[in-house]
Amino acid sequence: MLNAKPTWKSTLKTLLYLAPLLLITAVFTIWPLLNAFLMSVYTKYNYFTDHVGAIGWNNFAYLWHDPLFHLACRNTLLLALVATPLTVALSLLIAYGLNRIHHLARFFRTIYFLPFVTSTIAVGLVWNWIFRLDGGLLNRILGWFGYSAIDWLNDPHYALAALMVVCVWQGLGFNILLFLASLNHIDQRYTAAARLDGANAWQRFTNVTWPLLLPMTILIIVNTALTNFKVFDQVYALFHGSAGPGNADLTLLYYLYQKFYVENQYAVAAASGVIFFLLIGGVTLLTYGYFRHRRRQMGGRL
Amino acid sequence: MQVTLRDIKLAYDHQPATLNHFSAQLPDGQLTALLGPSGSGKSTVLNLLAGLLTPDAGQIYFDQTEVTHLASRQRHIGMVFQDYALYPHLTVRDNIAFPLKMAHVRKAARYQRVAELAQLVQMTDQLAKFPRQLSGGQQQRVAIARALAKRPDLLLLDEPLSSLDTTLREDLREGIHRIQRATGVTTVLVTHDQDDALQIADQIMILADGRLQQVGTGTALYRHPHNLTVAQSIGRPQLNTCAVTALPTAWRQVLPLEYYQQATTVGIRSEALHLETPTDPHTVAGTISRQIQLGRDHQTTLHTATLRLVSTALPATLQTAVSIGLDPTGCLLFAADGRCIWAGDAHA
Amino acid sequence: MNRHPWLTLFWGLVLTIGAVLTLMPFVWMILTSLQPAATTLSIPTSWFPRSLNWVNYLNIWRAAPFAQYCLNSLLVTLTTTLGQLLTSILAAFALTHLRFYGRRLLFGLLLILMLIPGELLIIPNFITLAQLHWINTYAALIVPWLASVLMVITLHQAFLSQPKTLYYAARLDGASDWQYLWHILVPTNWPVITAVTLLQVIGSWNAFMWPLIVTNDDARRTLPVGLMAFTTEQGTNYPLLMAATVCVIFPLILLYLALQKYLVSNILSSHSKG
């Protein structure tokens, strides 16, 4: 058993254990993965008869010239660029605070994690009600301070900001937990030593905690950015099944959904899916490359 | 059940063979100890018997049946692992009953047998506990009870005492001996500690460098070692050794000349070095550098002009300069290949 | 440790403000749901309900087939979670304990597949289901989700760290691979299994895009999709709507509060090496 080599017999036996996973994965992951790329170059495609009229780059050319697609790209990138740093900074702040206090830390942690388990659609509807022009919570609070009400959901200037708030709110919990994991790990090992060396709180943070926290921070930034690239449910709930005023909140995934499900332009939708994939894949590869580089620098210790 | 290993060869991936042409026989109903340093191949032999390793060549027989390629679970053996491998989510009772459950023994009969075994290993009052609530010694006893549950033909013990402190060790060593006697099961004990082997084994197999060096009782191994390795692994303090050329001339006289000339190494047991007696002309001057009391005995470190020796036959003394005599019955002569060509005791 | 009292106060303040903002939508949701049942056009204007009004919670069951949505969500969540557990446990066991040709290849493939965004697969999967005539069936909601690469990888790590002697001991005690898996390996890895189960339940219960696409009537809609349909019908009857969202959100919050130690400790331990 310890030195057993695989044989055809043992492979066959193992296959029984692997079969359910392999079957489902082959049919619903690997096959559609290939198909997703193939479909993006189909033109004149009839999905029901599976008849392909021609093959070419027309779908990508369509996207290249489609102002709506440009808008979707712009919105997605803007959302990621603003919401990601905000989420990461706030979660680091809160995690650091949770790490400092002793009482109620568990209680606070429980609260901060609640949005993670909450249905995006359901809470999106709650946010819709919070952002509402008349009677909404936010405008009532603004009213207290003497500001005039803002039509968050119908004014194209504010609609994307509203979406960002929802994304940040929901993204905090998981990141706080990840930062906490890192901080606990660092705390036990290094800051006690730094304290003995006479470093004050700020020096400890900048010289010990932060450099050790950096790899996790990069992981969290990437993870949050990827999550923000994939925003769909929030838009759907916040604007009751539309992409916001004048498509102000049209994200890449919402564009894909619209082309696919509403307009039935499957091949164009598939092409936008491929662009979406390239974006995500590119970011993932970059991160992977960074961590490989870093691992090599640190002599394999990571 | 008698166990036979015949001409076993085994090599791990990309490494020199761990075992080569290894043959051995374990007599029925006896406790055999496999003694050797780490890397000697003793755990490999145990894993071969357990069916956890399959040899590259050679055969293993349980009585007349060949089991070389038989799966572990069909070999009908019990094993106690070094870390005891108790199932953490099961109570002591269910741990002991697990092999019986796998054998589809009915629940009432299972618990009946658990009660017997608990009695045997003296754990009757701990049956409802979980492994993490037990001490190391208690865990070991549970592991033995579990290994014995299905009345195996062969019991394998893999360093069962290594993680326990000394007092507990003595206790549990006796426990293993008692249980083995009570059940009469053929037992193999793997250990790197000669005390374990000497105190409870019926026969001891000494392994080194993947080879079976010698098999025998503790007495036989001590008095008639086949080679230097065996002589060095049995006896505490360890055998004094020196090159024949370094041996003082006075002491050479007490050794037989014809063997002495063929030998390259001399082994001197610590009890063979004693204070000079009036009748003994062959003494060597030495100085005592250190003397320590080990319970009843004294262990003395001596220096002669050329040698550093340990003796247990010197009385407590405040002298530092002494005259030392050598008793030939405690001497061994080894050839260049390590073979023992003369053992004082045997030829005296 | 002697920390500066002002510093403690500062962090206490930051955390309290954060917690209040985090809880704000939940509180607002509950308060609104207890407002008197409004007509579809009037917006509640008071902050707190004058008296506790449970009538909205009764009305949602009459206003939409919520019982059906709940049933569908329960069915889909239970079957996909159990199915994923089964396929993942079997596969992770095979990858960690059995010898077979192509093990490294398969593991590498799984690692790559883990990085593929699921959204890319929605269109081709929809077409597959359409060709199978599975649109608007339970099978469409369940079958594509019966395997989870992420769960396999998580369990793979957990099973690897199990002492191998337990496996050998079980084999010598007469257990087959199958018996070892279910009698020893699964029970001893209970905390991780609870954590991945909980994560999957959260994912399935809250899933939206896929159920939205493959269902088209009330008989098959899950809660989030049903909730959106309900919104379209009810417009701005916020008290009623909020009562419905409470019903969608709270089962999971209760489950999380009950099992949070498993979930949190799993996330903390699986990422602490970062």
C-alpha cells in the first residue's frame, strides 16, 4: 500500500470514485468551456438546431463598435477601481481594530460577516428602498442635516455610486475575516519580538505588520477586484431588473445577460463572455506570476 | 502461527535497496523483537508483514500459506502503531469494537468481547472516554486491545513504547509481556531500545543496514555475537572497542595468540576491566577520569596510555591512578569484515 | 497588556460605527416590514411602526406563491449541496488515498478549472439544457451544480493532512476503502465538511442568475427569482416587500449564527498561511 504502484485494476477502481465528478464536470464545465470559445466565433448561429452558418470575428467586431459594450467596460472598470480600494482599506481598518480590542471582538466579527451570508438580491431590494427619493432612509438622514434629497437611483450621476456602496457593504465581511487570519498569524510570531525591541505601535505596524501583511493584501485586492468584475445581482435588484438610468450601471455581466437572455444574440453574448474571461484570466495570471516571483525571492518560504 | 520471510528484496523509489535477500522466521506463539537503529529496515519488515508494503521479490508465508500479495485486511493481523492511530471520534469502547464491527460481529457479542479485552488491558473504567481524554500509556493499552479484538494470528507492535517516559515504559513493557503470555499470540515488537527487547522478547532479531545480523535470545546475543554490530547493539554500557594494535602489550598476553593474529578489532565488555589482583601479572596502568553511580552499580571512565575505556567492575574509589587487569572471558575478537572470530566466554 | 485608553476608545468607536452601518439595512428592513400594510402607492413615512404589525408576514403568503418558492429553494439547496458533498468527498478521497494513472494530471486540471469564472459557462450550459429539453425543470436547477471543483480542492487539503496511520489502522482492522471513507475519514473531518456544506448552502440559497435564466414560471422559481417577480408585481409596497426579504434572508442568518464557529475557523485556517 505504501509502495503500491498504480495498476490498470486500481485505476479502474478509482474511476468508480471519480466518475460522478468527472461526468458532471465534463458535461457542465469542460464541454461548455470549449463551447464558449467556439460560439464566440460563430456567426449566423441557430442554437436550437445547432446550425452554424459561418465562422469569423464578426462578433468581436460588433463589440468593438458597440457603444453599449464600451459603456459596460467603462462601468465595470470604474466600479472595480473605486470599490476595490475602498473595500480593502475599510476591511483592513476594521480587522486591525478587531485585532486590537479584546472585548466584544467576536460579537463585532459576527456582525461584520452577516452581509456575506445574505442574499444579494434580497438585500439589493432593501438598498433600493434605502436609496429611494421619497421616503428612503438615506434621503431622510440627509434631510436632518439640511441637504436636499438626491434621486440616487434615477440620476445617472449618482446611480453608479449607489451600486458602489452596495458592493463595498457586501464585500467587507469576507475580507475582514481574511485580514484577521493574517493578523493573528503575524501577531503571535513577530510583534511580541518587535515590542521587546522597543518599537512603538506605529513602528510595529509599518516595520513588522505591514510587510508581512502585504502578500495577503495583494491576494485580497485581486480577489475583491475579481468579485467586482462579476457584479450582476446587485444591479438587477437595485434597479428592479434594469441597468440603471441610461444604462448608468450596465456592467459586463449585465451586458452579457442582456445580449443573451433579452436580445437572444447568443454569439455576441458569448464573445463578450470571452472578453470577460480574458480580463479575469489576465488579472489571475498576473497575480500568479507575482506570487511565483515572490516565492522565488523568499527562497520558497511563503 | 509461524511466519516466514524468504529472500525478500525491497527498494523504495530511486534509492538503494532497503532490504536485500532478507530471510527470517518468527516462531509460533513467541514474542520476537526486531532491534536496530533507525534506518536499519526494522519498520520495513513490520510493514511487509502488515501488508502495507509489497516486496519487489521474495515471499512471505503465514504457516504454509503464501501471503506476499494478500491485502492487509485479509491477513488477519493486529497492529499497534507508533502514534497508536486511535480513531479520535470514537469512544474507547467503539475503538476496540471497530475491527469486530468491520467483521460484522453482532453488537452484543462485540461489547462482550470489548469487556474481556478491557479487563485484559485494565481499561474497564475508561470505556466511555474519547482518546484525547486518555494519557499516552492508556492510549497504548487501548491500541493493543483494538489490535487483539479479532483474535489475530499475528500481533505487530511498532515502537509502542517510544513516546512514553521511563517509569511508564517499564510498566507497559511488563503489560505487553503479560498480555502476550495470556493470549499466546505470535508477536513482533519493533524497537530501537535494547532494554525493551532484552526484558520481554523470547527471541531477538538484530537488524542493521537492511540485513538480519543475528537471531537469538538475549543471552546468546550477548555472549556469542556473530559480528561487531551485534556486539555493539547489546549490552549497556556499550562494548569498548579498539584496534588490536592499540591494545597494551600486557593485555595481549591474556588473549589466544592464533585468533589474535587474525583479528583487527578487540571488543572489551565493561565488566571485564577490574582492579589488579595479586595473582594477575598482566596489568596496565590507568587513570580514572570520571566515576558515576548508576543505582547499585558504578560506571567508571578510564584512560590508559592509548585507550579510553568504560568499566563497571571497579569499586567506588577515590584513587585516580589504578592498575587494571583484563578478564579474557569478557573479550571478543573481530576480523576485518566485522565477523566475530573469538568470544572469550565461549572458548574459556 | 497596557494599552492606551484613548486608543481603545478610538478603535471601539470605529468598530461601532462600522457595525451600525453594516446592520443598518437589516434594521431598516425589519422596521419597514412591521409598518402597517400599505396600499401599493403610499410610501410609509414614519420611522418606527406604531405597533408591531405582523400582517405583512401573513400577506406575502397570499400575494405570491411564496410557499412554492420556498419549497423549490429548499429542494434545490438540499439536493445540490448533498450531491456536491457526495461527488467531492468521493473524488477527494480517490485523489488522496488511491493509486491510479493520471492522478497529477487530473489534479492539475482541477486547479485550472477552479480559476474559470462560472459566468463564462452560462450560455453554453443553457444551450445544452435547451437541447435536453430541461429548461424550467428541477434538473436544470440541480444537475449542473452537482460537482464543485472548489469543494474537491478544499476537501483534498483536509484529507491530506489526516494522519495516514489512521488509514492503515483501519485497513488492518478489516475496513475496506469504502468503509474507511465513511466510518473514519468523513467523521474525523466533520468540521471542514460542515464549513464547505455551509458555504455551499449559502451559495445555492442565494444563487440568482442561473435560476433566473433557466426558469420561467412560478412552479420552478427559487426564492431570489420569485422575490424579483414579486417585486415587479407589487411595485412599491415596501412593507410587504421587506417582509418577503426578511423571509429570504433570515433562514441563512440563523444557520450562520448556529454554525459560525465552523465557517470562521475554516476560513481562518485555510488562509492563515497567506
